[in-house]
Amino acid sequence: MRSLLARPAHWPLRTVVGLLIGLMLLAPGNRDLIWANGVGTVYVANEDSGTVSVIDPHAKITVEVINVGGTPHALALSSAGDFLYVVNNSTNSLNVIDTRLQAVIRNIQLPGVPEHIALAADGKRAYVTISSKAEVVEIDTETGDILKEIPVKGTPHDIAFSSDGSVLYFTIQNGQAVSSLDIATSQVETALLEHTRNTYLATPPTGSYFLVGDSSTDNLQVVDAGTREPLKALTVGMGAVNAVVAADNKSAFVAQERQNQVIAVNVETGQVTPFGATIADPWALAITPDGTELYVTSLADNVIHVLDTQSGVLRFTIGLEGQKGPGSIAMLPSAKPGGVAAGESSAPTLTFTRPRIPLPQSSQMQETSGGGFGNISMPSPQLLVLVPTAGIAIVAGLFIARRMKGKQRSARGPA
């Protein structure tokens, strides 16, 4: 060991290479490894456990569980993937998770019971539906300040941006309507639909329509994005609860909870067919950016089913390690929730984040109201791991360099 670490009069190239290898082994898990299907870390909100699961979809395991308390109902990721926003029903708050720390860094108090969230393409504004006050609030994500409380008619529920990010659509649960909010003017318009309980909506990556579903009827309506008038009604069966549109703008998948089935929908032809095997109480849906996999949460089994989007074949399942009520999915970094800015490509760049060292239980956060930042106070047990890890990594690099030197001598043969 002494000869291995002994410092020579000068540093040979292979020693430098060895040190660099050691440092590469030590490098923290940054978003630097792009996977074939474009999926990075997956987050799942567990309503019945008050937690958010952090999942490595490539190892197919839960790597961490973040406690947010209350009832985490909906998720949205910032465009850069550095912050995850959690709509918390029972605490009337918006929890902000730093995805680098995997910890809640701020609580934004909301004026009523929140339902769903949509983020602008640049990530600077968040819009949350407040069902108890019949309004949509606009939030500055940098400061946490509530900028506007926009009144609407009825009970707003689900919310999503148009593909160009200029208009917000949101469902009115008790008003047989869908409303739109012009971002530039804050003007709200309402269009009547043949629904009694407009529960969910879905917008395509690009296109001139969006989908509105009603869990109390068997209809899924295709709505013109410009006029907000219904174009056609598709029969997907009673009990549909969520939908997602594929990147081709023509295909959609619907979670049919009552039938324990996912439904595949051709938006152009109206063809509706059962998709894949039985899934007990399917709920949240998400499609990988390359379009090859469909993630489906099961409320009954508390697992994630990953299906092939072409064949419906189950590729694998991911357990949630005892967490219950998986009701929302977000992928890091994922396609921008608020659409894309003018002239910007809609194709997302997704990368993988390695599992991080879990934060200590003694971490504390000061809850804030409005724009206040939470103060984090914690010890640094990471140093207890990183210091010996650094030594091991550098020694490993030097050992590799030593082996390289030995192989070069063997190749040259005796002098």
C-alpha cells in the first residue's frame, strides 16, 4: 500500500488518469445519465400515507419516501426538474420539495381546499384550483407569494395548460361545464358540456383539442381548444377517473376504475378498446417521453404497473414499500407541464438521478404562510459517508492506474 500511494518526483499520466477515475467514482448522482426510454426518477403521491415515494424505474424499486403529511393529492414538476410541487388537500397547502435534497423546503399556505395544479412552461408561475372558494390562485414559485385569486363559477377541479401554454383549462365539477383562463388577461370563459360531474381532463402535447371526462357517466368528450365546444363524445364506460394523451396526439389511455381496466382510445376514429390485463382500481396514468411505457397506479394493490403502450403487455411492477393510496405520478425531469414556449421544442430531455443519501430524521422545517421560505436545520451525516468514500474511490483509481502500468510492462516484455 505504501508503494502504491508513495508520491513520485512527478505525476505520470497514468497516475493522473487513476485519480480522475477515482473522482468519477466519487461524483454525486447528478442528472447526467440519459436512459433509452427517457425516464428519470419517478415520484408518486400517496394520499392515504401522507408521503411521496421516490422511485428508480430502472432498478424498479422505491429508493426513498418523503413525508409531507396531510393528503398529498396532485403533483407537478418544475420545467428544470429541480422542484416538485405537492397539492395537499387536508392541510390547504402547497408543499415544495427540492429534488436534489429529496426534502420539503417550503409550505405555501393556500386560501382554501386545493385540488390540482398546473405549472407555466418557464416554471415561474403555478396555478392551483381551490374548490372550497370557487377560485384559481396564481402563485409566484420563486417567492411563494399568491399573486392573484381568480374567481370562477362552480367548483373547479382538474386543471391543465393548452399545448402552447397561453390558456388554462379547468373542469367545473358541479356546473356541467369546462372553463378556460387566458393567462395574459386573466379572463375566464365557460362552456357548457353534457356532464354532471366533470372530474378530469387531459391535454395533448400539441394539438387543437383536449379531453374532458366524467366519472359519473360513460362519456369522454373531445373539446375544441379554440371554441371550447364539444366535437364528439366517446363511450369509455362508467367509472373512468383519469386520462393521458400520447405524444402522437391521436391516442389516449383512460383509467377505468369500476372495470379494473385501462381503456385505449383512438381520438380520431373514436375506437375504444380494453388495454392490457386487469388492474385493481387503476387511478393515475403517465406515459414515458419516448411513448413506449404507460405507468398506472393501483389503489387496491398500492403498486405501479408498467405496460407496453403498443401491446398492453405488463413489463413489470414497482412496489411502494407499504405506502398507500398512490394518486398522482410525476417524472423527473419530465415533459413541461405548462406546454412549451414559442419556438421551443416539445421533446423533453429526461435524465436519471441516482439514489441520494436519505436526510436525517432530525431535519426540521419551519412552515410558512404565503411567500415565506422554510428554514432547514440539520446535521451533516453525509460527511461521515463521503470522507471514507472519497478515500476508497481515490485508492481504487490509483490501483487501476497501477494495473495499467503493470499491463504495459508485461506487453513490452523483458528489457
